[in-house]
Amino acid sequence: MIEDARDHSPASNADRAELAALERRLGAEIGRLRREARTARMLAGIACGALALGLVAMTNPEVARVIQTKRLEIVDDEGRVTMVATSNAQGARLDLWNATGANVARLGSNDTGGDFIVWNRDGQTAFSAYAQKTGGRAEIGAAGGKIAAVVEAGPTGGRMTLSNAAGSPVMGAGAFEAGGAVRIGDRDNKDAAVLQATASGGSLSIDGAAGSTVARLRAGDAGGEFDLAAKAGGHRVSASATDAEAVVVALSAAGSARLDATTASASVDVSTSKGERVASLEKNDTGGLIVARTPSDKVLVSAGASSAGAAGGVLQVFNGEQNPVFAAAANTDGAGRLALGTSAGVATLVAESGKVDGGSLSLVQGGKRALAFLSTPLGGLLNISGADGTPLVVAGRADDASGGSIVVRSTAGRDLVRVGTDDKGGGNVLLFNKDATERKAVAGPR
């Protein structure tokens, strides 16, 4: 082996000594690194074990992880805050922001419970919900910051309100102790219509522009009721229906009219402003009847179906003592009959038509016919009667001669004098004794 001369020089020996020292230091460093590596591997094992123990601990329901903070902020990729969770004097609050930085929603707590608010991008409330003492309340916002709708729980039940563009609550509905109610207002928020349940049933009222009620339909204790009123309230109409009767009343400052129908009869009454009945349309046993009265309810005129059962109608005029002084009616033959009476209601003049033809005119005294004019198939006939109604003088066409005849009778009804014509056309007079058994003829010149 050939050695380099430099290996045996003094300088080379020094280098070798330094190199050996360097090798010793390098070996020591390598040993230290190996010891640290073993320590790291041991720590890693311990960490893995601790992690495994943590995972096991997380599956234990008795152990929970808690994060506590006064304020929690969530930011987006650009660092803008989009959600904040914090607390206040009433409890917790959660706020949300959109990408433009507008606060668009808030969930929080208040003195009566929780509340939730949603704003639009202009910062106006679009929706809000609150907890209150009577329950929940929800509001829907409209443009301009107005409230368009409200739904809430009141002390007697649910309530709802709808508002117009001006913010006036023109429609509402609610539940009350008696039942439900719906209210509609005009543009000035005055009542226009109210539909509600009452203790007796339902009720609907309609108001005019002046604010007064002009119509009302309701259920009463015994049936339905209906009212109409003029704008100024001077004229009114009311109606009601029960099991016993149906009534319609029209009222004015001058008086009233009433239509009344019952299970037994029907009538229409006209009254004064004081309620005094002055005219009526009534029903009797045979038909209808029209009656005009004084304010003190005395009958002045009546017209209608005859209550005597005769086929036809009757017209009567009464005096202040309620006695008939004029009457027009149908007689028993169905022909016309006209009568004038005294102040006591006794007929003194009677005009009557025959069943087929003819008629009569009678003057009555004491209820008996005193004078009568009759039309017969032979012509006219005149009867003059006594106090008992027996004809004492009869004048008319003779039924056994070609001319006229006058007969004078006794109170017993026997002919005492006959004045007429004979069979030759001349006049003659026949005189009888009181028994009408003997007679004497007085003839005219031939």
C-alpha cells in the first residue's frame, strides 16, 4: 500500500484529530436526535390515546362541550358581518344582515316573551311577530312604513285587522264572548258594515256616509227583525216576524203605517205622529175592509165585504155618534141598495134595484115604508102607506084595464075607492063600503 506523504505530515495529524472530534460531536448529535425522535413518537402515541379517550368521552351523554361568549359574530369571505348573536337586558338577540349590509331580520326576547322582525332592503318593517300577555301578535308591513294587516290573540279570542294604503284599519274580524264579528270601514275609517253574533243570533248593520245606521238585520228573541232609516233619520221602516205575527211599520214625522199579519187576521194601519190609528185595511169574516177613523179611533167610513153574509160589498158613512147615516151595499138578490139614515142610524130613504130589472125608492118612517116609488113590468107604481106600513094609496098601471089606476084602501087593507078606466076606455070610479062587499060605480059621460 502506497501512502500519501501528506498523511504523515504534522498538519495531517492535526486534521485527523479535528476530524475525530467532529465525528464524536456528530455521533452525540445523532444520538440526541434519535432520543428526541423516540420522545416524539411516544408523545404522538399519548396524543392519539388522548384523542381516542376524547372520542369515547364525546359518546357519553353525561359529558357536553360548552362555548360561552358575550357576542358571537359570523362574517362572510370578505370579512363583512352577516350574523350577530348577543344578549340584552331582556335576554338573547340574533340579528341578520344581507350582502349590502342592511339589517334584514332580528329574533329576540322581550318582557312578555319573544319577538321576530323582518325588514326589507329599505329598512321598512315587512313582518313582525310578538309575544304579549294575551298571546301572539303578527303584523305585515306595507309601503311607507304603514301596517297592512294585524293578527293577534285578544282577551276574548283571535282578532284580525286589514288597513288601506293610508294606514286606516278598514276591515276587522274578531272573536268575542257572544261569537264572531266582522267590521268593514270606509276610507275615513267610519263603520260601513258590521256583521256580528249576538246573544239572540246574528246581526248585520250598515251605516251611511254621515255615520248613522241606515239598515240593520238581526235575529231577535222570537224571530227576525229588519230596520231601514233615512240619512237624516226622519223616515224609518221596521219589520219583525215571530211565530205569532209578522209586522212591517213605516215611520215619518207626519205619521206611520203598519202592516200586521197574525195567525187569526191581517191588517194595515195608518197612524198619526202620536200613534193614533186613523185608517186601516182589515179582514173580517167575509173578506177585506177599509176603515177611516178619527184620531180618537171613532169609525167615519168603512168599505169592504159585507159582514152580514150577503154576496157583495158595503160602503158605510158614520156620524160622530158612530151611527151609519149612509150605506151602499148589495141586497139579498145581489142587486144594489142605497140608504140614508137619521142621526140615530135609522134608514129613512132607501133606493134599491130589482134582481133582474126595475127598482124602488122608499121613504121610511119609524122603520116602516111610508112612501114608495117602484118600477114594474107594467110601468111605474106609487104606494103611500100608513104608520104600520100598509099601503093606503096605490097608483100606477092597472093590470085589468088599459090605463092607469088609483086605489084607496082602508087600514085593514080593503079597497074602498078605485079610480081608473073601464073596458071602453072611459074613466070610472068604484066606491066600496067598509067591508068591500058592496060597491057603487060612477061612470063618466060616454
